[in-house]
Amino acid sequence: MIDPVILKRWEAAVERLDELTSQLMDPSVISQPALLVKLSKERTELESVAALFEGYQACLKQLDEAAQILADPTAGEEMRAMAGEEASALEQQRNDMEAQAKELLTPKDPRDEKNMFLEIRAGTGGDEAALFAGDLFRMYSKYAEKKGLKVEIVEASETGIGGYKEVIALVEGKGAFGYFKYESGVHRVQRVPATEASGRIHTSTVTVAVMPEADEVDVKIDPKDLRIDTFCSSGAGGQSVNTTYSAVRITHIPTGVVVSCQDERSQLKNRTKAMRTLRARILEAEQEKQAAEIAQNRKSQVGTGERSEKIRTYNFPQNRVTDHRVGVTLHKLELVLEGDLDEIVQALKTQREHAESGVA
């Protein structure tokens, strides 16, 4: 049976579609291009919801008719058998429509569709942690590719042996933040390092942070509050890789947030990327502050309390990945590192939806 809350939202969406249809024929709306575009977009988004509701109402009517035949003692045996078969098919159709409606009408995080910044930093474990940071970056790059997203490095501090002390990347594409938002936290790896002669398993950690890209309207930055420095780009080990001052470091003086970018050869492109990163970090800091004020002792959105916890363990000897937040354990580590994260992400998404709806 459909959730009464979802049904109420469904009916309200159909009513809103009718309202929008009337408004879009109003001369006062037609004369305002910006409003016309806004209302047209909203109406387009509601059309599929209304069409589904129309089909749902027709399905319920047919189910009622089949039930009447089944309850009619004068109906022939053949007709009752046909009605029973039709009722079974209609019940499945009804269930499918209700599930689709729930997906369409459950409130979504408005940040889900945004581009996002992915920050990966080696934690405890020295070179082994840096190597695993590289493994995670490659895993996320492959996952992004599977989702049709573009990954672009903003800043990276390489170790020279295939790892990263730190790597910051911009992930662009529809739904980017929604795909990655559950990855913030401490990721733990258990494996035998290539340099370990005795075969002893080492435990290292890597921290991952995920931030939605902030629009200019989300964060207002006064140019007077910025200190911008330029320097020569450097590679692994710190050696200079060019002689032009193309790399950019921007300091937001009021908050002390510092970002740098040296991935591009153009200083202008580096400055643009750095400003995008700066906006995201300032917005995240403000959201953290608000979340802490609302509920200091409660886990909040991505980027707050979860950072200090080990959210996932990658155990190489046992070919095992365990996400500690949902208790999911997969014995396919090699596939996960190839970007096969859907099973874990879906479990985390389901847990969050249940928590928000009050389902145990």
C-alpha cells in the first residue's frame, strides 16, 4: 500500500501542474521571460509525475473492476479465472508505479546535482598511506568514468613512487555530489607493503573529503579579503617544472582558508580553479558551523563528525571491503578498486533515506 505522505505529495504535484498550465497562458507571465522560463521548467519536471498518476488511477480502477468480478457469485468460472490473472498483473503494475512515485516524490538533497571537489590525503602509515591514497584516487576516477563524470586534478603532491601525499580534484557532471557524498571520512587499508620483507600486515589510513561546488550566489567573497600569490609549478620532490609564475595560491584572510592550483600552464586557469575550490571550502566551513550549532552531539551531513571515524576498511589478504556505517562486507576488493562502488553506495543511500523518514 502506498505511503499516505507520498500519495498526498503526488496529488499536490498534479494540482500544481494544473496551476502552472493556467499561469503559463497568463499574459502577465508571458511578458516576463525569466519567470516564463522558471515556470516552464517546473511544469516540465511535473509532467512525468502527472502522467504516472493518471496511469495509477486507471490501474486502481481496473483492479476494482477485477475485484468485483471475483466477488460476483454469478460470474462464470472462466471469467473469474481471467479476472484473477488480470488482478495479479495489475497488482504488480500498481506496486511498480508506487515504487516509481516514491523515487520521484521523495525530497532530494538540492546539492546532489552539483559538481564537487574530492580531496584525498595520506594519513598514518607514511609511504604506504600515500600509495593507498593513489589507489583511492584511481578507484574514484574509474567510478566517476562509469557514471559519465569528468575528473580534473586541481592540486596534487606526488611522492614519486605512484602515491599522493595529497590530491584535490574537481569532479564535474550531472549528479556528481550525489554519487560521492557518502565517501567523506577515514578509509583504512590493511595489507603487506611491497617493502615489508617479513610479510607483516600494515594498517594505514587515508582521509577523504567531498564538497559540493559552491555557486557564486552561495558564497560572496570580497576581493579585498583575498591575498593572491603566484609561484613556479613544482613536481614530485618539489623540483620546479617550469620557469613561469603560473601556479596560484589564494588566501581568504577572514577565515584563513588557503588554496593553491598549479595543474594548468595558464595562471588565469589556475586562478579560476583555485577560486572554485575556495568557494567550496568556505561554504563547507559555514555549513559545518551551522550544523554544530543545531546539533553538537549528533552526526550531521558529509564533512562534519564523520571525518574522524574509520568509515571503511580495505583488507587485501582477505580480499574484503567492509563499510562500517552500514555493516556491508564484500569479498571483491579488486572489483571495488576498479570503481565498482554501486552496492556500497546504494546501501548507504538506503540507510540515509530510512533515517530521514524515521524507518528503523
